[in-house]
Amino acid sequence: MSEEIEKQILEELRSQTRFNKLTAIIAACIIGALLTATFITEIVRSRAKSAQSNPKPWAGVTAAYERYDFDKAIALAEPLVAKHPNDDYGCSYLAQIYFLKGDLANAEKNYAHAYELFPSEEHEKSLAAIRKRRAHESAGAAGPGAKP
């Protein structure tokens, strides 16, 4: 073969190599983008599914509370408070349910825990009111001649 033909073949091979490298880079970018999109889609689906499974964990408690089904409300609230023991709102809400049910001992226990977690004026007043009522009921249970 002539030297001219060899140069043409060599130039053709070089251009093919450049084209193949460019194609490989573009393919790698597309595959990377697809993998990233798939990964992000799975994360979004997972979060959406999690949010749908229990968007408002206290909704069932509130529904039972509003129906005056305090036993059901307590049964739903207890596991939530156990799962989140540092949630003063949960303890306070559970205490309120116990109070309305007439279980002052558990109401006091939960208000006391709520106050320990967050010593707000509201928690302090609720706890004081429960203790005052329990003392009053204890005095009344002692008999008519008993002193408070």
C-alpha cells in the first residue's frame, strides 16, 4: 500500500477512536442520570408511602377523644407516648384523657411527666389542679367529720 493510503487509514482510525470515546462518555452520562433518577424516585416513593401509612399518628386518638371513647383514646395514645417519651404534648394529652375518664392517678402521673419534660405554666397549672382535686376527693372519702 502506498504511504498516502496508510495515512488515510490511520486518520480514519483516529477519528473513529475519538467518536467512540465521545459516544462512551455520553452513554456513561445518560446511564448515570438514569440511575440517579431511579434512586431519587425510589426515595420519593418510600417517603410518600411512609407518609400515607400514618400521616397523623394522633388522629385516631383525637377521633376517639371527640367521640368520648376514652378507653380507645388511651389505648391508642399509650403506645405513642411510649414511643416518644420526651414529647411533653403527648404526655399532657394523655393526662387530659385520663382526667376526663376520671382516672386522676394516671392523669397526675402524666401531667407530672409533661411538667418534668417542659416546665411550662400550663403544665404546672394542670398538675396543681389535678393534685388539688385528688386531695379534695381524698378528704371527702375520709368522711364528713374529717379535716382536709
